[in-house]
Amino acid sequence: MSSINYAEKIPNNVNLSEDRKLQRALESWQPHYIDWWKEMGPEGTSTSEVYLRTAISAEPDGWAQFGHVKMEDYRWGIFLAPPEKDRKVNFGAHKGEDAWQEVPGEYRAMLRRLITVQGDTEPASVEQQRLLGKCCPSLYDLRNLFQVNVEEGRHLWAMVYLLHAHFGKDGREEAEEMLQRRSGDEDKPRILGAFNEKTADWLAFFMFTFITDRDGKYQLCALAESGFDPLSRSCRFMLTEEAHHMFVGESGVGRIIERACQVMKENRTDDVRKFGVIDLPTIQRYLNFHYSVTSDLYGAEVSTNAATSYNMGLKGRFEETKIGDDHQLENTTYSVLHPVNGGFQAIEVPALNALNERLRLDWAEDVAKGVERWNKIIAKYGIDFRLTLPHLAFNRAIGHFSDIAVDPSGKVISTEEFARRRDEWLPSQSDLAYVQSLMGGAVTQPGKFANWIAPPARGINNQAVDFDYVRFA
């Protein structure tokens, strides 16, 4: 691996200067990226200096440095993690063969699609969060929002590097189209549905980073197992940064819960809206929405496409090499829940066809652990309320639950009843209007926080909570 020279036009750790053709191609894409960032990146940040983490190495120790940086001067320099010596394809029909350093010709289209879909999610989330800086609850939170944004930008660079380096003209066209699509645009929407939803308030942002970025973790872990070694190495480093995004989400929702519980105890009431904080039932409805929408990102429960990409050695399971089976799955089955006669039944299907569901369940188990940590906050205040995850069939638009209506407990109901009771389970227009009413002006005085959220237990990188995380010109 080369070290990173941040003075280069495109900082990188892949010896880009030794491949003039690739360097020129990326330099041709770079101005379009900058235009996109100015148009769709965080609004009003051109002169602010933000206390950001910048990746300076792909090594486990000391991989990042912190300092105040102008957003427009932030540099994206890591494209690949270091190679693993003698790495093999660890699953599928090619198990045991040397990992591929170049794209296998017969798998070119499938690999390009996997990288494009992953890459498309990165600018999408930046676009979804574009206006949140205007209503930030504190400088601490504003800094975390910007950190997430710049790292999503770096992840886009990483995927674009793979497309340019390994897929020729087709890859360059895919990279260009990623800058032309827009989250929520009727004519050119982002590829995956959840990335076209609005992120109009900070509760939605925290839910997104807790739940949907956790989907990103599991998708990246599956791609990090790929037999195509450059994709594996790229995703391995992206995972290093993804952990902070999930921390932002879990701690953010946790602080909103903490503030709600404080007001409930202080005033001996469940009706906390009149005190300007977000009530627990509203948080539950946001949780139901983001969990169900994100669940769709895994695709159909039974999928031949997932089986094909696994068999090809392109996308594995979560922690593939730690699983104690033959890693080919040709003669094994997996239990998948199906809707049957107005209820549900677990049916054994070929394990290869159930890979989407297996990854979804791994993610769901991880999300549930985070929800239990939130419940401990509520229990600490002695409040009789528990947040719960809805049934996996609730509010689904993709897969074999998409044709039935189900309440959060998993009871199959009529579509008419679902429509009538929708606002009991998902954020109503009234909920959205109330939460957005709390998102007035930005709170930008160091150490100050909006009334609806508790301060964090500690600051970033051992700094104080009242540190000037963002300096305005």
C-alpha cells in the first residue's frame, strides 16, 4: 500500500499516479463530484470549520486524525484496505481458489451491479440530510452530521474508484449516473426505496443512522467477503467508519428518550408534548417506520439473485468465514417465514435461496439489541413503557409479505383495518408536524442543547461537551 499524499489532486493510497489513464478518468469525474457536493451536500457549510475525523491510514492503529477543517477542503484519500496475504475465495463454486484481483469476465455484469447499488446509497443519504444543519440541536450534533456526510462522500469515492479501475466505459457511465440521480426525484430517483424517503427532522436522522446505516454494515460485511479482492478491501475500510454512523444514531435516539423520561418524571405525566419534547409513543412509531422500510432493503425472502451472487463468490454472508458449514450450501436448507392461511409458517427452503432472509435476520437481531439498550434508559426512570420492534411482515413493500396487511404484533388484518389504524403504528401527519415544529432555529452556542434532547455523556475524541465543534466564519 502506498502512503497518502494529501497534496495530490486526488489523494489516494493506491498509487494512482502510476496509472495515468485511470488518474485522468478520475480527474475528469472529480469536478462533477464537486459540483454535486456544492448542489446537494450540506447546505451553508462553505466557510464553516468543522472538527472532523480524517482517515490518514488504512492500518488499524492511528488510522485517523482530528482537526478543524473547512467542509469544502475535506479530502477523501483511502480507497482500499491493505491486502491479505494469499487470500482465497471462501465460499460458493470457486471456494479455495485464489481471490480475483481482476473482474472475472463472466461475472462482470453482476459485480458492476453490486458495486453500483452500494455506491448509489452513499450520495443518497447526503442528499436526504442536506437541510438538517439548519435545525441542529447543538454544535456537537452538527459536527456529527457533517462527519457522517463527509464519510458517505468518501465511500462514494471508494465505489467510483472500483468502477473506473475495473469496469472501463461501463464503469465510468455508472459513476456519472450516480451523480445524476437524486434522492426522491420523480424522474431520476435513487436505486433503493429507503434512500428516496425524506429525512426531514433529527429524530428521522438518528433513526436512519441507527437502523439504515446498520443495514449498510451488514451489506458491507457481506461484500467484504467477496472473492473479488478489491471490493473486499474497499468494504473492509468502509466498515471502519460505519461504526461511528451507527453510534450517532443509537446515542441520538437514546438522548431523545432520556429527555422524554426526564420530563415525564419531573412533571408526573405522559403528556410531554406540552413541554416541547418528543413522547415515547411517537418514538415507537418512528421506529416502526424506519425498521420496516429498511427491512425492504434486503429484498425478497427467497431470491435466486442472492443465490447466484453467492454461488459465484461475489457476495457472502455476515462473517462468512466464521460460520461452521461447507460454505457452498448446495444440500442445506434454511427456515423462512411464509404467510400461510391468514397466519405464518416457517418453511424450509434451499439455503442458497434464503441468503437475503438470513442477512435480514442477522441485522434484525443487532437492531433488537440496540432497542433493549434504549429500554434500559426508560427502565432507569421507573417508567412502565417498552419500545419494541414490529413483526418482520409489518408495513412491507417488497417480498412475500408485501401482499398482506399485518399489525406490529404480527396479526394478519384486512387492508381496510390497516388503513384505518395506520396512524396508531406509523408517524401520522400530526406526528411529523409536531416533531418538525421542534426543529426551529439551529442551536449553535457551545455546550447548549435543544430542549428536546439530553446532552451526550461525553464529547468527541475526549473533547469537552461544550467544545467548539463547529466554527462559523
